[in-house]
Amino acid sequence: MSRHERRLKLKQSVDAVTRRGVDLSAPPNDQQWAVIAATRVLIDTLDSRHPTRAANTAKRAHEVFETSLKTNPSPHPIACAKGCAFCCHVSVTATAPEVFLVANALREKHKDDLQAILYRVQAADQKTRALTSMERAAQRVPCALLEDNACSIYESRPGACRGFVSTSAQACERGFNGDHTVRIDTPGVWLSLRSAQKQALLAAIAATDRQSRCYEFHHALRIALENPDAETRWLKGEDVFKDVSFERMEDPAAEAHNQRIIATLVAGALGKETA
Ligand code: SF4
């Protein structure tokens, strides 16, 4: 593809992804261009001059995800509903922009009682920081943001929470009660779109030369709440989450594959030749 053709394709794909999100019925090459276009949209948000542009980037990524879900209705109904929160007792990871979006939502919502929320996040962080995912699930430590069995920042919840849905509440309950053999089925549409959203967000962060990671949520959120200037410092290039554990792939081959995908998305979004 020539430089001109790549630019044209990128522009058309940005228009399409803005209107319809990622279309899983499109040919694979067009689907890849849709994720490249989503990356471009997120880079532009992250490169804007707005003081909360990191949080805005996460918001934009969530909008692409929700638009994509409407374009690709799943044939398998999901069982998730308000009041069912078995999955809010397992480890969550989130990128820096997603953490800032939640921190800003909490500041907005709790103008008069932010300290009480901070205490809750600090207490949850103290309980969960040293735990593995398995230990965390076994101990059933609830997310600090769970109130009356519902997410208190639902509109701003991280992508990991958005994409983690189930076709059976009974299966989730069995898992919650310690049944390690149970299978939690998430419809393929949700898995594919969550993966696309995560890759675009990680690629946009990488393209703007910042640490592109999914951090342990309680610890990262605690830092973002304890430091009102954390987003500004992160935008200036400071690694404010350097002490927070982050998601790593056990398998080096899988990690290398992931890195290749991110590199392809970055190259495409910047108008360069993709591998
Ligand atoms: S952020 Fe909300 S949806 Fe995610 S684990 Fe916490 S309470 Fe549940």
C-alpha cells in the first residue's frame, strides 16, 4: 500500500469506527484497520491540550467499545444485571487512563466525602496488594467501589469490568463459592471487542511514549486519589505507577505476539507501513 493509500484507508477507517465501532462481520483486514483507527482516535485524544485528556482517552475507548457492542449484537444473552456482583470480588487491572477516569469520577461524585472513599480504597489495597489473583478470589475481597452489590462508578468502570460478562449467574456463583472446575462462559463478541479495545488503548499509550501497562486496580487507584496531580504528572511523562504490579504474560511467545500486535497498531495509526 502506498503512503497515500494508507492515509486514505486510515481516514475512512476512523470515520467508520467513530460511527459503528469495530464491525466483527467485516473481513479480517478491515477489522484490523478498525482497531488501527480506534488507536488513532485515542492517540488524538491523548495528544489534545485538555487537562484531563488521559481520563478522556479512557472514556473514548469505552465509547468505542459500547458502540461496537451495538454493531455486533451477541446471539448469547448475558446474565449480568445490577445487584449481581460475584465478579467484583476478583482482581481487576486497568491502564493509567482508565484509573484516572475512575479517580476523576469519584472526585466529582464525592466532592464532600472523598476522604471516606479514599479510606475504603486504602483499606482494600492493604488487603489485596500482596495477594495473587487466585488468593484474592478465594478470600472474596470485594472491590472498594462496590456499594449495595452494585458498581458505584458504573459509567466509568474499567474495560476489564465492561468486558467480563457471563451467560450464567449460577456459574458465577459457583465460582464465587470456590468451585474451581466451573466454566464461566463469556460470549465471543464480548471477548473480541474487549481485546480490540484493550489493544487500541495500550497502543495509543505506547505511541505517546508512556508506560503501556494494565495495573492492579486498588493500588493504582489509591495513588491517583492520594495525588490530585497524578494525571498531570503522568501526562508529563512521569511513571506515577512505577511501584504498582501490572499484568504480565507468563508465556514469552505470547508476550512477543502481543507486542507485535501493539507495534502494528502504532505503525498503522501513525500512517506507517504495517507488518
Ligand atoms: S470497578 Fe465497579 S464493576 Fe469493576 S470490580 Fe469494582 S465495583 Fe465491580
